[in-house]
Amino acid sequence: MVSLNRTLKLTAQVNVQQLRIEFPNTQGEQLSAALTLPAQPEPRGYVLFAHCFTCGKNIIAASRISKALTAHGFAVLRFDFTGLGNSEGDFANTNFSSNVEDLLAAADYLRTSYSAPVMMIGHSLGGAAVLAAAEFIPECRAVCTIGAPSTPAHLLQTLEKDTSATTPSYSLTVGQRSFPIQQQFVTDLTDAKVTEKLSRLKRALLVLHAPLDEVVSIDEASKIFQHAKHPKSFVSLDGADHLVSRAEDAEYVADVIAAWAKRYIPLASDKRRQTVETGHVLVGEANRKFLRQISTDDHAWVADEPKKVGGENLGPDPYEHLLAALGACTSMTIRMYANHKKIPLDDIDITLSHSREHSKDCDECDEPSARLDVLSRSITLRGNLSDAQRTRLLEIADRCPVHKTLEGELRIRTQLSESS
């Protein structure tokens, strides 16, 4: 399952809840993505987020909304479209259709590695893209647009055309950056028929739009709402700007989406979700490889395997968790004793490793042909300590409860629980 002879140095580590991943587009180019996971082992559902035109996955609105949605139990995947951010490819060769293809590639990645998206959220032109892509993702139950145009051709109003050249060229300026646009991009925008797709969307639709949006008029939201069939909802983002740049607006958007989505997204995952009792640990699948989410009543973290054995190396492997349990308990036990006895111990470092040795190499082994699992522990004690104090603290290390458990007579009882 795992390679041996690894070494773990105990350090403080923050729980990993946002994963950096990559997946290929239809051309085989790698797209850079971020997957934000909630604390519970099994998310309520996976959400696919499409950012605004020429933006990236780390734009403030996308990041804040994604993180806020995880508080409601959703896992959110956002990514850089081809040629943007950290994704491979040439932006000049992309168009609205390729954005839709990127969304379908992202949905395929989630479907294969985790679970297909049950909801799609699109910001600005990303909103038009999710409306166009939804019919090709059968698992998607709900679609949400934020400041989206009713048709991609709306973007043509912001293009600058250079007629001095033999072949007309276009450019789009966003903030301080200018993006070259090819004729095929313009043609593709013109040919896209998003409003026609709305009548056959067959998904719950939520339209969010700021009344004073200066980039995409709220009239565009009205057109989306009028063309769509029920169930559909509209929420005004009073006071927000097009980029939803204020933190309070982003949190409001996430709260509204989460409350609205609960009516339409299947609750089977909620029924399977378990409350972890004190003293128990719950391990759930975070993907369909080796990534696992681990929860107690108050904490959550992840476990994974190294890439060389098929994992993504997004968290410690099972043996590293075992070493961490022994090391943490050892350190706590030494500290508790030192504090109680007023020993001037400044700091403790513990390095641990796991290996397997032939019994013939072990003085404590009775069967020379057998192999023995060995946990090696190296303890560094810092402070103005006497030799007698160091010796005593080393003796105390062997009294660590986890140490006693591992060296004691251990039985593991396994039973099959009924699935809910």
C-alpha cells in the first residue's frame, strides 16, 4: 500500500481544505484549478464555478464565494480557462465555445475523480457559459448566474476594432491589460444562441444581478429570466458592483445560493452524513483515488498517498498519521511531566520513521525468519537540563499512552455497518 522507510518530522500544520489540481482540456493542455472542500467527510454536493471573462480562478469574487459555500457543505471547483492564469494554451486561440468545452472538461474531471457537479455557478460571461454547458451535464440540478449577459454577443460592445490592417483585428482592454481577439472569436460570440438554450434548460435557475451594474446592464438579467422556464428565481444584489468585490456582497451571494440550492439538490448526501461522536474518528472519501477526509467532533484534516503509488500527495499517508499519533502523544507526555516537575524544558523535537527489519537483526525477536515493523523515535530536548533530567524525560517518553497501546496486546474489531 505504501512505501517503507519514510521519515516524518513533527511540525505544526494547518488543516488542508483547498487543493491545487490540474486536468486536461480537449486539446490535452493542462488547466489549473482549485478545489475548496468543506470540513465534513462527504460534501453536500460538488459545484463548478466559471469566472468572468479574462479573469482567473483567484479573482476575489470567485475565491470568496467558493470559500463561503464550503461553510454550507458544498465543495467548489474553480479553474483558469485555457490561456488564462496558470492554465496552458493560447488565449488568442480561444472563444466562447472553447470556454464551454473547458467547463465540460472540468465536469468530466469531477465526475471521474470525485463526483459530478450538481450545481454550476457562472459570473459575467462565465454565467452565459454555464447556461450553454448545463444541458451536457446530466447530473447538474441547479444553475446560478451572477451579473451575466443574456447572450455572449453582449461582449462585442466592449471590443475595439482596428481597421487599419488588411485583416480586421480586435482587442479588449480589461483594467490595465489588453487582450488580442481574433475574428473567429467575434464570429463565435455572434453565433452563440444561449437564450434558445434557456427554454430547454430543465434545471432550477437562480439569477443574481446588481441593479447598478455598469458592465452588464440589469436588463440582461431580465432577458435571462424571461426566456427561462420555471423553476426560476431572481435576487437583486443591491449595492454590489459587477465584480462583487466587497466581502459582504460575496458572502451574501454564497448564503443566498446555498439556501436556494437546498430546495433543488438531492439530500441523499445529507442523509448519509454522520455526526461524529466524541472519541470517534470518521474517514470519508474525498476522491476516487486515495484522498480521504478525516473528521472528529471538532476537527477535520486529510490523508493521501504519494504520487508514485497513485495518490496526489495532498496530505500525510496512513503510516505518517501513525507516526504523528505516536510522536504527538510522546511530546505531550514529556511536556506534561516537565511542567508538573518544574523541569526547565524549553522545547521538544521528535523525529520518527517506520521500517521493517528481519527478526535476525533484532535482539528482541524469537523467530529469525520473521519480519518486524519497527517505529524509530529520536527525541531532542532543549533547555538547561541536567543529565539526570534528560534521562528521566526519556524514560517518561515510553509511558506515552499511544506507545503503550502500540506495544500492548492490540485487537482490531471490524464490523459491517448498514448503509443509510
